[in-house]
Amino acid sequence: MLFDTHAHLNADQFEEDVALVIERAKEEGVSNIVVVGFDEKTIKGAINLAENYDFIYAAVGWHPVDAIDMTEDHLKWIEELASHPKVVALGEMGLDYHWDKSPKDVQKEVFRKQIQLAKKVNLPIIIHNRDAHEDIVTILKEEDASAVGGIMHCFGSSLDIAKQCLKMNFYISFGGPVTFKNAKRPKEVAKEIPLDRLLIETDCPYLAPHPYRGKRNEPSYVKLVAEAIAELKDITYEEVVAVTNENAKKLFAIKR
């Protein structure tokens, strides 16, 4: 039973055919999906999908690119949603130094506030990290994020960063890039991550795995990520599926 730990079925790219996409995922053996909200619109979409499908869960948080748009009312709203029975994590949150919409100091403040909230409501966090590796680790340490742990989503940093995150009670999640022929770093890191700290995801509609690279991604393609990791770690596909499913359910406290 495949577990896609990070999907954006609430994105505009799925507006016309989300039901068909979800059905394809089920046909490929996807048993659980976490739909991630990262602003007002996508949070509402994540909650809606989670309420309409028993095997879909929601994560709610605020994306660093849009940190400048986040208000105290948004933070209070996220805190209220944290008690929703289908909300299993806060996020995605973090830092993104690729885009410059939100100043770094604003991103850091919003990131810290969300970590503090996660500790208050006792939910794991989902971390977005783009070109901000050292600052991410520093803030996670300073805010004692290990108290709740979570996911380093679509991991693309170094093995050293991965090891520091593992020490802080985080799982390392891999998506489509681990299937790319030229993606040396994710492949090297994936080989070294302990099985009990490994997760898989699609980040759909983005980062579709080979051979769909450049096209719209969807949860059914998480199977290709699992196959790639099995090959890298020289274990069976079934073992990857079983352990990543078990890890995700443990992290998100999902019983079914």
C-alpha cells in the first residue's frame, strides 16, 4: 500500500479531473495521500478533499514564498484547523531563497511562528527548503523542532544536512527527482537514509518522475519513486512500500 506523503491535489492543475486522478491512484495501490495546503486557497482545498475521501488527509501551513502575506488571523485559523480530525501535520513551511517575493527575515519569522504553533498543538511539521539549507537547520535547532519532528519534504540537500535532520526527529522524503538520471545528490543521499526514517511523495503536480518528467505529476506516479529507491538501496519494491507506509502512518498517527 503506497503512501504519498505530499501531494497538491488542491492545485489548479487538477481542477478539471481530480476525481479521475484520485481513482488512478487507488488503482495503482495508493492507500493514503496527504494533501498539503500552503496558503488560504489551498488550505481550504486540502480540507475539502480530506473531508470527501476517507484515505486523504490534510496538512495546513503557510509557504515561505508567500510569508509576506501571512497575518496573525491566518495563524489563528491554522491553529483552529489543527484540531480537525483529518489534519495530520502543519506545513508546508520553511525557507525559500530561490524566489524573492518574501524577504528572508519575514520568512524566518513566519517559519518560527509555525514551529512554535506545531509544538503547541502537538503536530509534526512538513519542511520546504530551497537554497536555505544551513538556515533551515539552525532554526529547527533553535526552536527545538525535534519535539514534534516531521518531514524534510522532497529532499535535495546534502547527506550532512540529512544526518542533522535525522538527529532532530525528522524523516527524509524523496520524490520524482530521485528517478532523474542526472540527479546525483538525491540518489546518493537516498542510499544512506535508514529505512525507518524514509518516506516517499510526489509533490504533484510538480516534479513528475521519469519517464513523465516535465509533465503533470500525480499520486499514482509515487510507485515510480518507490521503484527507484528499491533499486538504489538494493532491496525489494515491496519492502520500500511496506516500510514507507508504516513510517508515514506512525508519523501522522493514522490507524487505518
